[in-house]
Amino acid sequence: MSRFTPQYHVACQIQKKILAKMGIRFAQANRVPKSAGPDCDLSPKDLAVLAGSWNTIEERKRILRMKPKPRDQEVTDNKKAKVQRAVFTE
């Protein structure tokens, strides 16, 4: 039995269909996205709608997995906050 609900698996199938419509395929071995080529005849508006749908489905999947929303990023005044530089030593 899967640890995720059937609704979660349906959301995953919808995302696969969105990717196929956008012309993106995944290599089965290492799950690297590959473009299907220039045969994607969607307008930029249609692609934007599909990307928004993808984002909404990802949010629903997070809710179905019962994961908390990521914390909002802290906003500080740039004058007061000193930026720490990364230091690399061997």
C-alpha cells in the first residue's frame, strides 16, 4: 500500500499530462527533463497558464502530504544588516 492518498497520485498524473502538453519528457533512467523539440505549438499565454496550474498542483500535493507551508523569508533593513561573506579555507 502506498503511503500517499489516491488524490496525491491523481495530482501526479495531472502534472505528467501538463509536462507532456508543454513538450517536456523525462528520461526514465535518471529523471532528467528533456525537451521534446519545437513541436510545442502553444502560445506564451498558454504556457503561462500551464505553469500556474503546475504551481497550484504542487501546493495541493504539499497539503495532501500534510507538510507545513515554508516559512516566509525575513525582511531586514539593508543598512542595519551586515552581509556575511563566505570564506573558503583548506
